[in-house]
Amino acid sequence: MKVWTSFCFVVFAVAGSAYGQEPVPANPGAAAAPPAAGAASEFKDLKSKVSYIIGQRIGQSMKQDGIELDVELVIRGFREAAAGKPSLVSNEESVAAMQQFTIEQQQGVADKNAKIGAAFLAENGKKPDVKTLKSGVQIKVLKAGTGTAKPKEADTVSAHYAGRLIDGTKFDSSYDRGEPLNIPVNRVIAGWTEVLQEMVVGDKWEVYIPGDKAYGLRGSPDGTIGPNALLIFEMELLGIQPGQPGQP
């Protein structure tokens, strides 16, 4: 779960920095704030300094992830657990509460991403070279192919692609790997399945796929793509291999 993952990440990041590994700052471009006056006198030994560092890094991580917690209760829970006191919440209640909290956090991010994506598509759709399909997926032709046949759902296609987020972050590219993707049309995200069936060999399009036609509420399995995140692809259809009769 994100809260626990954030805590573990912070602890290991602190430990890792002792071996020369620099933790990732919340804002890589920002200059580090100078320590408060008299800060050194706050720590009587290494343990006290590391204790502060771990707490400070947890706070930074929570703020960066947009997780709002009752800090006083976080401190109380930590103090009581460290002292060996029994939890006020049963294990079953803890699991249920953390699951519900994670769902609500994820839904909040999904709603935010959906709004950002909708605003982007509304503006992008005004461009004369952008076509909006009935599903809401948008396409822009970069290069027109010379083929005539279009893939069907049961067909396997060979395609090059590069995917990025709205902010320009590239998350995947067959061009970078130097090898096209070969995959059945019905084994990709819904937006891809729809667009591929509109393309002919040689077509190269820029495609804008709403979150609900991409990875939806779950996001990508590796966490690179958030819930309901709009995706932008450069797609190039290289070849079509017809599916076998009776193949789904």
C-alpha cells in the first residue's frame, strides 16, 4: 500500500545514502534549503540525528505523494508501537482501513487525472489536423501509408510506437529498443485496438488516448502510468499478419 511503501522507501533511502546513494529530492531543480540556525545542537548523537532524518523524510514523502494524515496520531502510533503497547486497532480493522484509504487515494488521483485529460482533449480537439473519434480517442496523421487493408481484431500487427504522458514524460518506446512490437490487435489497451483497426500499413499517427481507453482506474501494473492518465502515442503500422480462422 502506498503509505507503507512510502515509509519503507524513505527508510531504505536514508540507509542507502550512507553508502553514497543520493536520495531523490522532491524537486530536483530546487536548491537545498540551508539548515536552521543551531540545528546541530538539537542532536546529541548519531542516533538522534538519524531519528530526525527518518521522520523528516517520511513527512517529505507523504507531502510529495499528496497523502494527508493526522501527524499527531502518526507520532502516537509510532511511539506506542515502539514501546510495545497493544494497538488500538485490530489487525483485521487495520487491513480493512488501509485498503479503504488506498482506494480513496487512488480514486482521488483518478478523478484529478480524468479532469486534466478531458481539458487537454477539449483544447487539442480544436486543432484542424486533429480528428476525434466517437470513443473520444483523438488522432493526428503524421504520415499516410500506401496500404489498403486494415487490421482486424484477430490479426497480429507489427508496429513501432513511443508513448508519453501529458507532461512529456516518455514511459515506453519500441524505437528506443530498436525492435517493433508484434502483438494481436485484441491484446492491447482499448484505445490501441480501436486505432489500429483504422490504420493501413505505412500510416504513422500521433494518438491521444483518454484514461478510460488506456489503463483505467488501476493504472499500469508497474505504477509508471497513474489511474485514468491520458496517454499520447506515436504509432506506426509496419505489417499485418491475418488471424487464423476461428481465432478470437
